[in-house]
Amino acid sequence: MASSLKNLSDYSDKNIGDIADKKFAIIVSEWNTEVTEALYDGAYQTLLKEGAKPENIFRRMVPGSFELSLGAQYAAQISEIDAVICIGCVIQGETRHFDFICSAVAHGITEVGLKYNKPVIFGVLTPDHQQQALDRAGGKHGNKGDEAAITAIKMLGF
């Protein structure tokens, strides 16, 4: 979690493994695009910085965060894909819709990883308002996309 004590873009391992031949799928929600595009850029740039080849990073779009689970499943069932990163943002509203969507997405993404026995990473923000989302999409708390990419890389070395 991003806080004054931890920036989402900071990670301590400087030698986290060779990923030159690893293939990544990044599934991106079209909802809250200002945020999800910044998160995608963070994940993509971090993968490149850590040694992934551009031709081994595949981007797929889904309409909203609820659809991330199925998009992740489509990607995870491709045997050549080593890890899937799910990027989304669900901002708290005035109804319980937020609770249902967040719960479904978290459970769905977890299930896909377990079903396909490969890293499927939850890079989904669940902030109270737009500014909190922006603060975690390259703002003052770093970029959750960076964290999601590093998590995928670390899990590949598990």
C-alpha cells in the first residue's frame, strides 16, 4: 500500500532476475483511462527497464475492471505467456457497486493465477476519489504499475 512510508515505485532488489525471454500480458481496463494509461505506462516501462523485450510484452484492453478476470484468463491460458499483469481503477462512488466490483475482481484475478499456475498480478487501484488514484498512478505515491511489474518479475523467480 502506498503511504508516506512506502512509494509504489520503490523496490529494494536491484538484481531480480533475467526476464529477457519472459513473455508478459498486460490487461488494461478502459474505464478511468487517465489513471489506467498511467499505470500501464509504469508497468511497461518497468518491464523494459528490467530487461523485457518490447516484442514480449502484449497489451490487451477490456471495457472495465470487472472484465479484467476474464481478460487475464484469456491471456493466462496461452502457454507462451509467463505472467499476466491486470491494470485497473475502481473509484469509490455513492453506492455499494464499488464493493461488489472490487471483491469480484480481486477474487477473479486470484482464481486465474491459481488455475493456470502462473503469476497473475492485481494492479488495480481502489481509491476513494480521483486524486488518490492519480497520486498512485505516477503521482506523489509513485506508480502502482511499477509495483505490479516488479511483483510479476519477482513471482517468476519464485
